[in-house]
Amino acid sequence: MAGSGSAHLRPRDEVLLRVEDLVVEFPAGRGRTVRAVSGVSFDLARSETLGIVGESGCGKSSAARALVQLPPPRSGSVRLDGLELTALRGEALRRTRRRLQMIFQDPISSLNPRRRVREIVEEGPRVWDLPGDRVDEVLEAVGLDPRAAAVRRPHEFSGGQCQRISIARALVLDPEVVICDEPVSALDVSVQAQILGLLEDLKERYRLTLVFIAHDLAVVKNVSDRIMVMYLGKVCELAPSAELISAPAHPYTRALIASIPGGGPDLPPAGTLISGEPPSPVDPPSGCRFRTRCPRAGARCASEEPQIRQVGEDHWLACHYPTDSR
Amino acid sequence: MRRRPGPDSQATGVLGRTRPGSRSAAGVLGRMGPGFWAAAGWIALVLLAAVLADVLPLARYDETLAGPPRSGPSAAHPFGTDGLGRDVLSRVVHGARVSLGVGVGAVLLGLGIGAPLGILAGYRRRAADTVIMAVNDVAQAFPALVFALAVVAFAGANLRNVLIVLGVLGVPSWVRLVRGATLTYAEREFVLAARVLGARDRRILWREIVPNVAVPAASYAFIGMAVVVVAEGGLAFLGLSVQAPTPTWGGLINEGRTLLETAPHVVLAPSLVMFLTVLSFNLVGDRLRALTDVRESGLEPVREAGAAPLPSAPHEVRAGCLLQAEDLRTHLVTPRGVVRAVDGVSFTLERGRTLAVVGESGSGKSMLIRSILGLLPGSSVRGGHVYLSGDDLTARTPAEMRSVLGPRLGTVFQDPMTALNPVRTIGTQVTEPLRVHLRMGRRQARAEAARLLASVGIPDPERMLRRYPHQLSGGMRQRVTIAMALSCGPDVLFADEPTTALDVTVQDQVLRLLHRLREERDMAMVLVSHDLSLVARWADEVIVMYAGKVVERGPAAEVFARPRMPYTEALLRAAPRLSDPVHHRLSVIPGRPPDLADLPPGCAFQPRCPYAEDRCAREAPPLTGSYACWYPLDEVVVEGADSRGR
Ligand SMILES: Nc1ncnc2c1ncn2[C@@H]1O[C@H](COP(=O)(O)OP(=O)(O)OP(=O)(O)O)[C@@H](O)[C@H]1O
Ligand code: SF4
Ligand code: SF4
Ligand SMILES: [Mg+2]
């Protein structure tokens, strides 16, 4: 495995969500397999926000969807408060759904164009035969006028407002964990700032635990307590947000930061930290999956997959030859 | 990946963003045009006549010698009489019962069987899909008409059999259509969201999928009725439909055949009615389909512009300047009114410099580029001037522009896939401009293409020339479009969000490349981006756009360090930076960009501006010097996150 291991997981009784050795694969035709997520582990303490960053195709969304079992992962364990979700099927799984909600990237396609906004938000209580008294409250909490929501359909709202509707739909069931998959990537800077602020407010108000997925490191740093960096279906590095940005140790994390304009003033130019483009997840490199683009790669990197190990207090890393940037 | 309005969808961005207060189904129906209503009216009329045939004051359809045989249209018999003296109008109306009855019945039958199968296949996928579609393909390969003829001939030609046969024959198409529609929606995130909420499949099907499939299905139902009416006519003509004396349209045409020379109206009347009905069904079906498209995109159909070019103010043409835009305006005429996408933009650009255009989506960045290049939608009106080395481009016809686009102005857009033809090799596409504009021979062009690909950092260019766009990664494709844009040695390179669709690490590589090429070739570059940090890093000069206007301009370093216009400051403070502390509160710009078809009076930023005073709502601030604002921020040097202006 490349960038695998679960040494970084905390004791079970301290965490709300614990994901161990998650594997997600898709058939790619002609008998081949897309290895979207290969042995990823992470956990979340109650009221914590974990940011997941990585480039397109690194398996962020696949991991997010495997958490809600849509579709269930090929293998691995997803425990919500001790309850093993991967072992559940049908009605038993459905009954856990209220506790784990999701927000998607595309504000337009995540709302049914033929339903009124209020119906969309009311869907959760209807499904669960709950009184709809929370509906107005969450609509107001996300900054929407409940009266306008009663008569309007999604296409009458802007992208930012549609994202607010999605958030209201996710919160109306009072979930414990909310998975946000690129919730602001399709939005403009000014709207993005509104939604990020809103998420922080709601997190406090409803004591939410968040998984926040994005490709923009600055956005992820803004909302996350800890950040996990993924590359081609594997974990590279995991650290508290400020530390990950100020003292990145994994060659890929360093390249990612240096590639952002004005990102890493102390880092060498990105051109010297990374080369080429990501290989196909159908046929990932042996050993460390980053080795085809890594300037520090040695012979050991091709033959042996680095295991996750601790390099600082709550700072974890999977690399044979990391930089000591302290 | 970051998904933003691409260059081609920028028009969508401009129009789609400013959503009208309400666009109800009735509102859309109201804009379907007179053709739709005429067709719907005709269908309603024929249906009504068929239903009420017995109570209408008509002669009986089988009453012989109701009038003199073979007589032409008259007051008593508006469509004349046939060979037995029967009233043709009455026969056509009664014929509609059979023809429309079969049409509606067969479509409902096909829908009844086909829709559940299609939904099952599209929603369940896997085994159900494979089995249903395999059977369906076999059924579709069946020689349908032969089958119909055989069954009707064997089982007896009556209304029930004809209806069943035509209905069953329609099933495969229904399955295919409904499956396709289901598939598109079953993959949408709102269906996933419903499952995450814990909704059961049955509920998801009824609430989320069926309402969306209903509109394309309704559209197809009308088209299907047209097909069935024609098919029934064909069967009747062959004598294989409902038997005489019950009239059907096809039967009437068949009977009248022998009278074609002496009494053509006997054939013409049912033919004309049938033709109009089929036409109407098709028209209504087509328009209903357009209805789904409009709702999907949020883009309203643009109307033909009748207006004359907008006037422009007097100005000086600077001969020494490479690119000069003077009071450039582009207004789009839409049903909601005039959208001022670009509203009086002026700038100059010299060789060896990069001008960045920044602003939020819908602020008119891409429209500005399209106005300069003369690549505008038909519904637009352009005003102002663009000079390339003193030569007025706005005076050129589209044909004359072609000799400038490519050789002098190169373009790179956000989505490389839209710039590349998926079915032609990279080699054909890169050599084409070389052969057309530079008149190179085949071999020379190929060698030059390989050299170009190498110059944009593509490894093994010879092999790359033989590949197709889909075989390349996004970053490689964007390098290819850059190579194409550079192939004829342009003076100005326009790059509209060239890296927005690319990964961060690849973004940096591509921008580095663009910058290097600009220096090597002594070009000028116009870089459009929404990413302020990227612009700060790569641009020499910047113009900030808001609602189609330039609200601030100047050297990039200057503008970002000391913004004077409140919107620029607000944009800078809203963007998260890596250097900000964790859980840092970004400052929020309240509200959202204005409707470009309905701008607020005075300063367009005034409803959102924290510094607005009375004057801002009355008078629009002109762009004087480097900013357009009545109450600019003080010239205080602001650093990083602490850009507190005043
Ligand atoms: N349903 C699917 N069938 C086949 N392959 C898939 C499917 N979904 C995802 N993949 C592949 O799995 C890999 C990981 O995809 P995923 O969507 O998780 O990436 P991501 O990091 O979220 O990317 P992005 O930032 O573009 O959303 C990619 O190679 C993708 O093409
Ligand atoms: S040094 Fe080796 S193990 Fe570390 S990232 Fe580079 S290739 Fe992977
Ligand atoms: S003119 Fe007035 S409203 Fe407009 S930006 Fe300046 S201060 Fe704000
Ligand atoms: Mg994704």
C-alpha cells in the first residue's frame, strides 16, 4: 500500500466517526479497475472539522460517498459512534441516515428543479414522519426567507442561495456529522465568504462535526481544525491546519502550497518541487504513488510503500524521505 | 474541480445569474409563441369535434345521397360529398374518432408499458438495465410495419387490434426515452441527497424522478401521436384498419383515390386535416421539449437585435499603441430587456505586458474579450472601438476579422475540450492554422507543429500529433490549445480563465509557461481570471470589472496593495489566504451582484457598499484616474489580511 496505515487514529471512545482502511474501486471497463481510494483512514472527534484536500481525481468525493454508503466501499470500516455502517444494509442502514448528512458541489444539480424550495427542505421530516417545525428555523438560520421558499423553485435563486438551501436540507434532520464535498467551489469569492461564514455559525449553533472537502487549500485552512492531504487515493499528511501550512513535511504538500500564487513564501518555486501530471488511478505507481512526480524519490520509494508515522505532536506523515522543515 | 461559467457559457453567466423574480411554468408557456398556440388550438378543435361528433349538427356519416354525389364544397356540405353522396365533413369528423382514438390510445398503451420499464432500467441499472435493454434492442430491430401488417391481417382488422399493435410497437421507443431521461436525473446530486436523507426508492422515484421525466415524456407523447396517426393512415389505406362503413382518415383517402380526377376534394379534405393534425402534434411536441431546455439552463432565448450600433464618444487613436479599446460596449437584447454586459470599457496595452481582467462571474469579463475579438452572439449590439496598432477592428466584417484572429490575436479558453475537435487528431488541428494562415505545406506544417508542442513543454511531440484530445490529460490539452493559439505568432494572446479547470499544481506550470512565452515572443497578454492571488502574481496591470464597467485600474501591485474603490477592497478581503489564521472570519460583501438588465441608479455597487452616501444612489461615478468612486478609500498602505482601507 502507499501512504497507508492507521497509526494516526485516536482511541475509539474519543471519536465520533472513525474510518479505517477505506477502499473504493470502480470498474473501468475491459476488466480494469479505477483505484479511487486505497486504504485511507481518518477519524473525527465530536465538534471537530476535518479538511480533506487533494487534486481532482484523488478520491476525495469517492471517500465522502463511501462514508454515507452510496455506494458502500469495497472494503474497510466506517464507524459512527461505534456503529459499523458498512455492515448495515437496507432498513437498518436507512435508519442511520438522519445522523449523517451531505452537501454537494454543484448548487444547481443538487436541487430538484421541479420542487418548491420549502418542499425540498421539508423532505427530511416527511421521510421520517417528523413534525416540520424545524423547517422555518433552519431556513432562517441559513438566511432564507421562509415565505419566499414556500412559493419559489430553485431556478429562481442564485448559486449561493441554492447552496444555502442544500445546507438547510442537510441540517433540518439535526445530523451529527455533515460531509461537505466542495461546497464552495462553484461559487464566487464574495458568495464563498458568505457560505464559509454561515458554515462556521451553523457549526457552533448546532454543534456539528464536519468533513470539509475542497481542492483549495486556503479555503480548507479557513474552516478546518485538522487537514488531511490526499494524493491518488492515498493519505500523504495529516496535521493541525496551521501547522500543516507553516511546516509541511510531505513533498506533495509542499508542492501544493508552493503552487498557490503567493502561497509558500519560504518554499522553493513549485517548479522544483513537482513535475509532470498525475498518473492514472487505473494503473497507479508501485510503492509511493507520488514517486513519478517527486523530486526526492529514491529506489526505496518504488519498492516499498511508506506507512503513516508520527513526526510531531498530532502531525502524521507517509513518506520515506520527508523534509524537515522545522 | 472548480466549475465556473466557461467562455462559451459566459453569456449564460451574464443572463442566468440575474434571475427574474419568478419564472413560473405559466410565464414560460406564455412565451411559447403563436405557432404553439395555433397548433394546440387545432388539436383541441379536432379532439372536440371527434368527441362531440354525434351531437354536432352534421349529416350522418353513412347517410348516402345526403347531397348530390361528387359535389364540391357548398354551404350545406362545406367539404362537399363523396361518390355515394355522403357528407365529407361528417366523415372526416367521425374519422377523427378512429384516427385520434388510435393515436391517443396507442400512445397511452406504449407509455403504460414502456415508462415503468424505462424507469426501472434507468434507476436500477445493473442486471435490470442489461436485460431490459437487450430485449428492447431486439424489439427495435424488428421490421415493425411488416409485423403490424401481419398481426392485423391475422387477428382481424378492428379498432382494438390496430390500437394494440400500434401501441406495442411504440413500447421500445418509450423504454429508450424514459430510460435516458431517468438516467440523466438519477445521476443528479439531488437524487443522492434524497437517499442521504433516508428516502425509500419508491418515494425517490415519485418525488424526484417522475416529475422531471414527465416533461420530456409529454413532449414525446405528442410526437408519438403524430407517428401513430400516420401509421394508422397507412394501415387504413391498405384496408387493414377499422373496416367500412366506419370512416377513418386513411380509409377516406383510400376511398377517394378513384375520384381523384373528378372530385379531388374527397381526397384533399381528409388529407389536409390529417396533415394539419400531424404537423400540430409535432410542433407542440417540439415546443414542449424546448420548455425543458429553457428551465434546465436558466438561459432565455435571445432575440434578434434590430438596433443600430451604439454611438461612441470622440477619442484619440494612439498609433504607437498595440491594443487600444475605447468606450467598448456590448448590450444583449433579451426578452427581459437590454443586458449591459460590457458598458464603456477603455484600456491600452503595450507589447511585453500582461493586462488582467478580474471580477466576479457575470461581471462581463468574457463578454469583453468576445467584444474585442468580434465573436458575439447574434442578439448583441456593440459600440465603441478596438484598435490593433491603430487599425480599427470594429470596422471590420466578420470575414475580415478572420485574417486577424489567429495571425495577430490568439485565444486560450477555460475548457480546452471546447477548443479542440474531439474527432480529429492533435496533429490535424495544430497544423491547420499553419496551413491556412501561413500557407505551409504538409510536411513543413507538421515539423512546425512538433516544434510548437515541444515549446509548450509537451514530451514526445511527434507521438502526440497522432493522438486524439480525449487521450490527453486536462493540463496537456490546455498546452495544446496554447500551442495552437501561438502557432501563427500572434501579437496579443487572450487567455480567458486558462487554468481554472486545471489542478493547482498544473495551474502553476501552465501560467509559468504562458509567462515565459509572452517574454520570448514579445507578445502582450490579456489574462481573465476571478482569482485575485493569481492575478497579483502574474499581471502587470489590472482592470477590475463590476456590472460591465471598469471600477478600478492600474498596476497590479498598486491596485492590490492600495485599493481605492470599495468593491476592490471588498473582493480582496473576501478571498481566503493561506497566511490568514485558522477560523479567520472573512469579511462578507452583503447582497449579490446587480441584475445587468435592471441596474440600480447611480453607482452599481451602491446597494452593497458600506461607504455609500446619498450621492452614490443619484449619480454614477465616472472612471477618473484609476477608480470610479465618489468616496474612495484613503491611500493607506494595506498589507495582507489587514487591508482595512479607511
Ligand atoms: N462512478 C464512477 N465510475 C468510475 N470511475 C469513477 C466514478 N466516480 C469516480 N471515479 C473515478 O475515481 C477517481 C476519484 O474520483 P473522485 O470523484 O473521488 O475525485 P475528486 O478528488 O473528488 O475529484 P474532483 O476534485 O474532480 O471532484 C477518479 O479517477 C474518477 O474518475
Ligand atoms: S520521497 Fe519517496 S516516499 Fe516520499 S513522497 Fe517522494 S516518492 Fe513518496
Ligand atoms: S461611489 Fe459610493 S457606492 Fe459606489 S463604491 Fe464609491 S462609495 Fe461606494
Ligand atoms: Mg470531487
